[in-house]
Amino acid sequence: MLKNTMLAAACITGLLAQGQVTVEVVSRLPAKMENRHYVDNRRPLMPLDLVPLPVGSIRPQGWVLRYLQLQRDGLTGKLGTLSAWLDKKGNAWYSGNGQGDHGWEEVPYWLKGYGDLGYILGDTAMIAETKSWLEKVFQSQGSDGYFGPRIGGDGRAAAGQTPDLWPNMIMLWCMQSYYDYSHDPRVLPLMTRYFRWEMTVPDSSLLKTYWENSRGGDNLYSIYWLYNRTGEKWLLGLADRIHRHTADWTQKDRLPNWHNVNVAQCFREPATYYMQTGDSGLLRSTYNDFAMIRAMYGQVPGGMFGADEDARTGYTDPHQAVETCGLVEQMASDELLTGITGDVSWADNCEDVAFNTYPAAVMPDFKALRYLTAPNMVVSDSTNHAPGIQNQGPFLMMNPFSSRCCQHNHSQGWPYYAEHLWMATPDEGVAAVLYSSSAVRARVGPKGAAVVLSEETHYPFDDRVVITVDSVRRAGAGGGTRTGEVFPVYLRVPGWCEGAEVSVNGASLSVKADGGSWLRLARKWVVGDRVELRLPMRLVERQWTANKNSVSINYGPLTYSLRIAESYKVMDGRLAAMGDSHWQAGADPSQWPSYEIFPGSLWNYGLVLDGRPLGDQLQLVRRPWPADNFPWTQNAVPLLIEAKGKLIPEWILDKNGLCGVLPQSPVREAGPVANIELLPMGAARLRISAFPVVE
């Protein structure tokens, strides 16, 4: 459960001046301050604790860059020529007048990540394709201010009725990213006219259908985004209306609905509205929703919860899965909440999902994905596993057409993650929020000096992060200067870490920084300055008492799974897509196969643990960093664990073909002890991540 550190006053646990460096350990970032160099919340909205940098400010490197390249060359980049839902012919999003025979959430879902991917990579072809779709959105805006398809909540043309606002909520986010990248002057008027149209929608028709009602928080966020750029006060009145008509995510001990994507996406709505009201109860509601779903259905490793489609009473074993849509929406929520609150725990959960669950939901070449992925998953086939899984259909196999939603919505996951590696701070510095090799260009200090910082790390597979000042250029100055600039650099200390260590230019700073805090380093930074952060990792046994006293093994932010040999069976693309209806004309399904994955080795092992320190029972094995910078496969992972286990013969597949319910630990088995190997959970597309413990 998250501890709400943001509702307490800032706590400075150490202050020291060593040379020209001032270092502090703080539980939150400076309150009641606004960053003047970037678009912070405009009064009366509460200032953000961390301010997003404009799209394109961060250039990812290392494995995150490799993931983005695979995404570009794989499903995300090619989906526009494959998916029938993105076919421009007859598409109401591409007609320029909102008319067509198809056009709902799929286009903006895909474009949301596709466009940002192009901006981050500087891919001119992707940027041009993004703009071709957005041009049609501009053209579609009518005299009343509405844009896009006029479709009702039933998916049919909304003649004479209020259109379904849900797809437009996603397209607004596409426009926001486009504006941050291009500064196209048409975006703000388009949004202004659209929101004036929303003001005319009668209460009896506003946000009444299921998806738009659940997800009104996304509309709310866009209203604040526009208000921060135009300052038009009537927008705050619209925000009040949207909040009132959105499903109530503030109820104590219950949620409006239990659909996994809604929960992962919508629980942030109270915290979003908190920015306008300053009501700490709203902020607590978001924390409470997060804690509630995990207390009831999330007593499992991987940062998520079991809800394959909905969370259901009695379905709490780690073989319950969650949608890929839910994974990327949870990551987006964590990223936004990190900005709203400055709370380290949100970034921690984002990494938990990003490292331990999301990579396993996608094929390594990013050409197929799973609709559903579970912490304990020993078969990934085309079989119908209902009612063990709520939906009926082939929802466990790797498939470029896993569903209409995940097939398109997956695209936001890694681009949004890359955009939040660094953020601006209220005191006009920068914060390393999610650790990854990267370069960031930012405006800092009282006069907005332009700096470039580079970060080198193999995190989360290594505990060392090195940040170097590459350039410092004062406002109005030409070229770089070594005169330096004073500004703070914040370094996140994850909640799992004890005793983070930091040095500047080789000089160690004697400050104790434990998990859940920020290290604030301030000095006159000059070109060549070098910060080295060490986040000591240790082996940790996490017990899930609500799930049969099972355990999972962590090393730093990584959770480990049993290595199960993965036997892949190639499926015909047309069969996997359940016919031709999901393919565009001219697409070649043979180039986009689906896969069933079956276990090629025994999976029903319990861990043998005897109470001694884990370091005495488990052996870390380091391997070379992969040459292609992609560590998320069984053969490429650079950090393994050797352990001891015993087979549990009675633990078998259940009647629905899923990994059987965990046996109660401790388990008594007379069989021999075997050597087993554990690998990072994110690299295990078949996995046992919650283990029984064998006496």
C-alpha cells in the first residue's frame, strides 16, 4: 500500500555543504512554487510538484531507445497499413467531415503513441503520417465546435443525440502532444471551440454512456492543459461540470466499476480534480482506490492486479491476468501522479509494471502482443479459458490482433515512459524520475539557462547511474560556456532502496538517503561535472499472505520468475485474427504471425527456503550486457539467480487450462531438491512469479 508522503510537510533529513555542492534529502519537492520556464499549472490550480518537459526534450538511449526502435519497426509503426480500424477508406476520422462507416477509439488510441514515438525518434515519415490524420481532425470541426465522428455509445451514428465523447478525449491528448512538439497555432482554438461546445451539452446528456462516464478524468485533464495555456476562466466551470458528471471514484470501499482498464486509468480522476480544489480528500481517494484494488485483487508481484476483464470476487490467484491496455494505462497514471504529487511511490509502481509485467506482454520483435498477461502463466495458447478468464476467446496467445483496444492502445506505453524519464522541478531545476540512459535538454535556473545532461546506466539490471553535464548555455549567450549556472538536480531514491550513495566529480557526499525520498544536489554546474549515484540492490523475499503464503523474489526493482523453456508454435495470422475482418486489404498476414507458447520444461516448482539470509541461499549470476541493447529475453538477460526448488506433483493445470491455484505454503514434499534458475519476470513470457514455499 502506498504511504501518502505528499500530505505531510517536507522533511529534510540531512543537510550538508561539501565544497560547492549542497545536498539535501527531501520527502517532497518545494511546495507553492511555479516553474517559470515551462507550462506549470496556472492559478488557481495548485502548482505541479514536477512539470513535464515538452515532447522531444528527452532523447532516450540504451534499452529504452531499442524498445522504441522495435516498436517503430514492429506493430506500432506498421499498424496503419494492417489494421482494418485504421483503414483510411471509409474512416470517419479521416474523412474530414466526421462521416464514415468506421471510426471510434482505435485511431486516437494508436495515434496517441504513434505520434509521440515519431516526435521522440525524430522520424520524419511518422511525423508526416501523424499530421495527415490530425489535418483531417482540424477539417472535421463544425460550426458548433464539435470535431470528429458523431458516434453514440452504442457505436452507431449519433443522429440527433449527443455523440460519445470518449474517443474525442483520446484525440485531445494527441493534439496536446502535437502542439507541444509543433506549436501549431490551430490547436488551442480547436480545443477552445470544442470545450465551448461541451458547455452546451445539457446535464441530461453529458457523459452518460459507460466508457465516457468512467473516463471523464481524461477530459478533465485536457481542460486543465488548455487553461494553463489560455487562462480562460470559464474552462474551470467546465471542469466542475465534467467532474460532477464523471463516475464517482471517491466512494469509500467501492469502485464505480471493476473493469481493469477503467480502474488503472480512472482512479487518478480525483487527484486530477484536486489540482483545482486543493481538497486533500480527493487526493486521498486516489491513494485509497489504488490501495483497495491491490488489497482485494493485487496480492501478486508485477505492480498490477487480477482483472481479466473485470476483477471478480474469488478470482484472486496469480493466474488471473490483466489487459495490456491496463498495463499502459497504469503506467500513464503513475507518470501523471508523479507530476501532481512528487511522490516517489508512483514512479516506483510505474517501474514495477514497466520492468516486470509489460515486456512479457509483447513479443521481443514487437510484432505481436497478448490481450492478457498474468504473474503465474504457464501456457499462452489460443484456447478459450473461460470462465477461469472472464472473456471467451483466444485471449492468451501472442497476436497482432489481440483485440480492438490493446492492439492500438499499447502504442502509448514506452513513448510516454520515455517522456517522463526527466521532469522539471518547481525550483527551476531538473529531476531524474525514471532511470534510463538518456540525454535531456532543459531550461534551468533563474534566467532559464539551457543545459544538456546525459545519463548512462544499465538500470534496472545495475545499481549505478552516472549523470554528466554536457553543456551549459546562459540565456542570450552563444555556444557553450564553462562559467556555469546554479540550479538543483533531483535524484529519485526508490522505495526499495536503503542507503543510496552519491558523489560529485569523484567526491563522495556523506548523506544517508533511504527509499521514498529525493536527493537534491545544488551547485554552480559546469560542463564536465559528473554525478554518480549508487542505488544498492539486495535480495528480498516478499510474502503474499493473502495468496496462500506464497513468495516472490526481488532484486532491486526486478521481480524474478522461474525459467521455463518456451516452445513457440506459429499460428496463421488470418486464423489468429478470427478471419479477414481485422486486416486491411492488401496486408500480408503471413508477415505478421501469431504465436502459441507452451512450456518445454517443468513449471510446478516450489522454492526451498530455510530462513537464512537470502544472500546465503540464492546466488546472483551476472552475464555480459547484450550487444543489441535489448535485455528482455531469456537468453539476453544480464542478471540471473540460482536457487533451490522442489517439484510439487499435485500442482497442475486447473480445469480451465490455467496454472493451478497456488498450494498453501509451506508445502511438504519428500522429493529431491533441484537446482532451478530464476530470471527477471519481464523477460519471462511463461512464468511462475509467485512461488509456493517448500519445507
